[in-house]
Amino acid sequence: MKTVKTKNVQKFTIGMKKKLVVLFMLVLLAFAGLGARLISITTNNGKEYEKKVLSQQRYDSTTIPYKRGSILDCNESTLAWSEKVYNLILNANVLLSDKEKNKDKIQLTLNALNKYFAAQMSANGIDLKWIQDYLEKNSDKKYYILAKKLSYDEIKDFQDYASKENLKGVYFEANYIRKYPENTLASDVIGFTSADDVGQWGLEKQYNDILGGVEGREYGYLDDDLKLERTTIPAIDGNSIVTTIDSHLQAVVEKYLNVFNEENKGKVRPGNGAMNVGCIMTNINTGEILAMASYPNFDLNNPWDASKLVGMPELHKYTEDVLDEDGNIKIHKGDVEQVKDDKDNPVYITAERAEQLNNSDDADTYEQKVANLQAMWKNFCISDTYEPGSVSKPITVAIGLDSGKITGNETYNCGGYLEVGGHKIHCHNTGGDGIVSVQQGIQKSCNVAMMHVAQATGIHIFSKYQKNLGLGLKTNIDLPGEPFMDTDVMIHRENGENSKSGDVVMVPTDLATYSFGQGYNCTMIEMITAFNSLINGGKFYQPHVVKKILSSSGSTIKNIEPRLLKQTVSDSTSEKIVEYCNTVTQEGGTGTTAVPVGYKIGGKTGTAEMSINGRRDKINYVVSFMGYAPADNPEISIYVVVDRPNTIKQDNARFATTIVHNILTEALPYLGYPMTEEVTEKQQQELNEFREKYGITSAPPKVEENQEDEAAEGNSSEEQKEEKEEKEENKEPIWKSFDVDPETGYYINPNTGNLVDPDSGYELGSSAFEDEPSDDAPKETANN
């Protein structure tokens, strides 16, 4: 008999049984709670969930697009807006439902489509036969776009007919497209959006979050009686922005940049009138940008049109790495360089090449098109760096005066060059200017005089003032495209130091060339922002393009006030700089050709010899003019830069001064400035011919007799100055928001830790204003 062994089964203890009972009860409670929740959902929210589920299964559950906000000029004229358009949608599934019963209705629908939209559908290669073939093969499809971007006027008659005949299977899908009513106006500034309405360039990109909105949603659902109902979550439209740009001034600026190009294109090389031309106009006392343009511009309604590239130097983008003989990468994928011919000359884009870029389906050709278009879309006025040349000479003198290193009464002997660090550094007048004063150094643009001023100032103080004036730093203007990092004020270093490090290291030859604007880089917006502070009493305003944000209903959400950042020089230094720069446009100065008839302006010319591949060839130059008006009470400034004009002899600032003359001849009357200077009969005749040639209709306002008397006595200018000062006093300087040092009562700059004088804004602890000798500063000045 077999013996069966029984297993020793362990029994649950009383404690374990109790725990199991508790666990079982908890599980029961959890299921009870879940059941209660399901009952609650079914009872209270079941219909809502059912609606949403059903809505996802029907074609009439749609997204409601938002309307992107508009971009307006300073007078709230429209520069960019969004137009509502409609896509024509075919739902084959609905149209063919109960096909035999609705045979006549289907044919009626097809005939109506052909009658009202034949032309629009043909743009997509669609006609009546195509639709019939599509329906035979795709009877279950619910969505096909037959025509795009139809206006309300185009769809209205069909809607009325469809409603009357109760047509099914065709509907309209609303959308918005971006429109730019002025086409090319301010294209650098405004920018454009992508196909899905996202800002890609300019203000459209910078203010995308403000201009953009939130999409809405329309849900289709069946009610308790199985009837189709709708619930709508409306879209939230975007806000609008009001810019500081004056459309008329902008058009004037662009007109004369185009005139320059037409007069100079193809003269020496086959391209445009210059490699780059830019112009900025600002309100000196607020930092507002009144106009900003470069040539060539482009059509905002068709930014991908390569025909606008004609005359530009062609660029080549590498679509794969290029290796050297040893297999090392010598050119990286994505690198861009200028296309050269077999004689190492730039190749310029022709009309034939532009057509090829527009029409080719080749992937590599498309890459080349994009690379070249991006170069055109780039805003030269804020993105490109260059050596500013002699427009920076007022900065050199201002540093010397404000630091107390010169008084303005010094004279210097210019023999045509000055030997510095073993190098002969020449004046633009190689024959020499002879004995010149500080004022004449600016008037005649004497390099030797500027080198003496810089030597007297010293390397340490000079570099600190440069930084305080924003040179080498981003201005943080409200536009995309400023260099991602601070621009390097050094082009090359003889001893390898990085100018971005805490201790700026310069050698005497650096200081000498810096004094007349060579050897360091800046952008146009940096230079005009710095210069404005030299002639407005030393107040450094952040440049800006937007002054107001409006809601979609048009009410003001936010006013963007001028932002006063700091004091760069004293008021007395500023007055001296204005006095000196006024002589530049007077007899004996270098900028007389910039002066419009009947007006008195000030300014400074600039000519900078370019460094190409580390060498200066005395062929390639950047020429410029920085101007302001009125001369005795500056309110607006204008800066024109011409990069390598298309001419044999490039080193002539007249290319820039002529553009300024043309712009101000039309702009000053428009802005309401009366003529203050006597006009000869010959000048009046020339002015009349100029106005007729360029279609100018606005004439300068007349000066009333009492105003003429006041101007003669000098009272009007003084009153204007007092009025301006009163306005400035009402503006709250930024340093007033700093914490106060309890011991001294002075403000503390949170960025530097220096004490700031509460009245002047000077940083008392800053070495920019201290009399600190530098090791490599000259021991003596060469004043005569």
C-alpha cells in the first residue's frame, strides 16, 4: 500500500487574517469609488464627452484661425495686415452619399463648381473632368482642396446658390494670409511670415508672440435627438504694434537709395551701385527710428522671388564637407563663400541666373537660392559690421574734452603723417594740413590731429569711453539680426589678446588708428546711437522701432516710452561737439555737398580703407556721412553708409553726402522745418529742377516775420533749447531706478557696483572717468 505524504500547510494567523480583511475592504472601496465616478460621468458629463468624440469623427469639427495683428507706422497707417481668405473643400463622402437618389443634385453641384470656380481651380490643375475622375476613385474621401485663398467676393455668389439649392459636399475653410500693402517699403524692418503665419524676419519675428493669437475650435456633435449641433470656442486674435517708422520718410529714403543705385550700377563691375548701401534716420532725443533702409530691398508679398537678387554678388553654400589631400575637412557643410571667376573677381547674379534659381527643381539649386536670399533679407543697418572711418572723429574729440585731457584750445602740426610705434600713419591729406586746431581737425578731417588728441587721452580712458558709448556692444534694438555676440572692436591683435576680456589691451598703433575710425568694427546702429548722445547733451537712448501695442479691438495695451540708459558725456562737451561738427558743412569743411538748399545742418564725413584678407589695398573703401538738423538745435539725425561704391575711385565721401543732400531736401520740408538760410536765384532754380525731377510736391513752410526776427536775435533757438531741456527733465533717467547707497545718497549701478551721481548719471567709480595713466600711453603730447 502506497503511503501518501501530506504537505505541511501553514495556516493564516489571526493577525494576517485581519490584514487581509482590511486590504479586501480597501479594494472594494476603490472599485466603489471608480464606479461612482463612472456613473457621475455618464450622468453629468456623458453628453459632453459623446459630443467631443463624435466631433472628431465628422468633417465639420474644425479649427478656427486667429487673425494676426497688424503692423502700423507712426501715424497708424497699415504696413502689414491679415486678410481673411477661403479654401474650397470637396467632401466626396458627403457629396456621393445616397448616390442614386441624389444623382441630379450631384450634377448640379459639379456644374456650380465649374461655373463659379473654373478659373480658380485651374490654378491647381483641376477642371470638371478631373473632379469626376476623383469622385469615382475616392468616394470615401472627406477632404480635398479644390482652390486656395479665395476672397469673400469670389465665394459669395456660390454660397448664395448653394444655400438656395441645398447643395452638399462642398464647403469653405476660412484662413488668413499676410498682406503688405506697400510691397517693398521697409522690407528690412517689417520682415515676413511663413506659410503657417509665424514671423520669420524683422518685426514679424521680433514681435511674433504679440502679433500672434490663439486658434479657436468648432465642434460638431449630435444632440439627444440625433440632430447635428455645434459648440464654438472662438479664436483669440493677435495684438497690433505701432512703429516709430514714418512711411513717407521711409519712402523718401528708399527712393534716393534707388536713385544712387541707378546712377552707379555697372560702372566698373557688372553689379549694383555698391556692395551695400544703408540709411538710418532717428529722433535724436528719444532713440526712435524714423526710417531704416538698405539696397536692395525686396517684395514682402513675394520674398522668395530671386529676381530681386540681380546685381548682387553671388554666394555659394556648401552642401557637404570638402576635404583636403590628407582627408581633413577644409570647408564645412553649410559654409558660405562668394563665388569668384577664374580671375578671382566676384560673380554677380544676372537675370538669367535669377530665373534659373526661381524655376529649378534641383535640391542643390534651391539651397543656393536660399543662401542668396538670406543675404538679401539681412538688415545691413544692424547686422553688418565695418570700420566706421572719420565719422568717429567727433567721438575721439569728445573723449579728450570730457576726460579733461584737452581743452579744445590746442593746435597740432600736420605734416601729412605721424610716426607711431615705428609706423608712418598718414593723414588723408598726404601733403599735410599744416597747423590745425581741434575744431579744424574735425572740419578738415585731419588724421594727425586726431592721433594727437588720442595720445593726450591715453589708451585706458579712450577704451573705457568707447565701451561707455556702446561701441563693440549690442544696442538691443527691438529687431532681430544684431550679431549674436558683442561685436569685436578689434579687427586684429598684434599680441593676441581678446578685446572681449575684462582688460582691454591696446598698443599705441591701435590707439592711433582708432582715433580716426580704423582698426575696429561697429554696426550702423551702434554708431548712430553713440553719435546721437554726443549731440543731444550726452544722453544715451536705446534705439527702438515700436512705440505702442494695441489690442485686436484697437485699444492701447502698452505705450513704449523712450529708454534713457546713461549719460555718456557732459552737456558742455556735447555743445562743443555740435559746434565743431557744424563747421564740417560750412565752407572749408568736408561735408558741404550734404547741405540742402536753404538749410543749415551739421555732421561728419567718413572714409575708411577696407581690410580685405588682412591687407589694405587702397582700392576698397566704405564711405559715409553722419548728419543732423537743425544745426543749432539737433532733433533728427541721418546716417548713410556706402560700402564699396561701383566706381574706379571709391574714397570719396561725396557718394554718401549726395544721398543725404537728396533725402534732406525732401524730408526737412515734410517734417515742417522752415528754410533758415538765404537762397540765391541760381540755387532756387536748381531746387525747382530737383523737385520737378523727383516729383516733390511739398514745399518748406514759410517762416513768419516775427520768427525771422527772433532767429536773427538768437532767441528762437534758445527758447527751443529750453523747451527741449524742460522735456528732458520730465523724463526719468534709468539710474533713478537703481538702489541708493545709504552712506553717500548716490545710486549703485547693479551691473558694475559703481556709484552713480544722482544728478549727472556719471559712474564715479568708473575708470572711464578717472585720470589713470596707462603703461604704454605716450609720456608727452606733440601739441604745437
